[in-house]
Amino acid sequence: QWLENARQIAMAMREHLEDRKLGGFFAASADGTETIIARRKPLEDNAVAAQFLYLLGVAIKDEKLKLLAEKTLRATALPNVMRREGRVTGNLAMALELVSAGYVEFSVVGDPDDAAARALLSAGQSVFEPRKLIHFEAPGRYPERDRAAMYICNDDACSLPIYDAALVAGEAIKFTPVAFADGRSGIGL
């Protein structure tokens, strides 16, 4: 239900606020006064919109929304806008990191009532990773196993199935930006 509500909000943003020509989102819908006063595309509001669109795109597996988030940042995080906005750029910094570093998804395939599945979920929740999305996943996207399994994925790769909750933190390290920079990506492909 919440994902559907979020998808509808994204559709309404695009319909009423998106600058289809240059990218980004206006602060208000067109009401006829834009011939007198130009509509603004506030940097921080667009940064929040980019975060929302990117995370929704990840959650519902919609690549177009993730690309729209990037387009929004490119259209609004311009040097002249940055000078105008001054130091009010916290959301922009967060959006830039989110879109450039990506996400880390912890998916548990198994019955949510199963103790082993709950242990895997709990182990994933204990990992400090600000970009983390964690959830139970129905079989289909990942193979159904004879026991609960966790998969840790990003846009580029997925781990092998993890059955032991004690191994989750060690596998999660392989998906941090530091691991990629150091060439330590031991991701099972």
C-alpha cells in the first residue's frame, strides 16, 4: 500500500511539477502567474525529490525513476544555483551521495515466521550501512532454497546465499564503497 502511494506521489510530481524541458521540479504547479514571476526550482526541494525518486526506484525496481533522480540533480545543482543557495545544501549532499554511491539491499528469502529467517533479518538490521534497504522477499527474484537465505545486492552484483546470520556483517563489508576502492570486492557472481 505504501509503495503504491509513493508511486502515485511520484506520478503527480511529474505531472504537475516536473520541468520536462530542462529537468528538475518546480516549487509550485503552473497557475498562470509564471508570466509575471518565474517559477523556481529550489535546490533543497529538488534534492529531497531526487532522494525520494531514487529510493522509490530501488524499492519498486524502476530504473527510470533512478535515472530521473540523477537528471533532477544535474538540472538543479548548478554553480549559479549553488551560489544563490549558499550553505543550505545538506539535502543536496545526501542526495549526491545516495545517487553516486548507490544502495545496498539485504533481502531475506524465507518465511517471516521462521526463526532462521528472523535471525538473518536481525543480523542485517544490525549492520551499519546508511544506504541499506532491508526486507523479506518472496521467492521469485531469488531462488527458493530449502532454508532461509539472505542475499546482499547493489546495482552491480549480489552475494551468494547467506544462511548463517553470523556471516552477514562480513559479507556486507564487500558492498561498501571502501571495499570497491580497495579492490576487495569478493562478491560471489
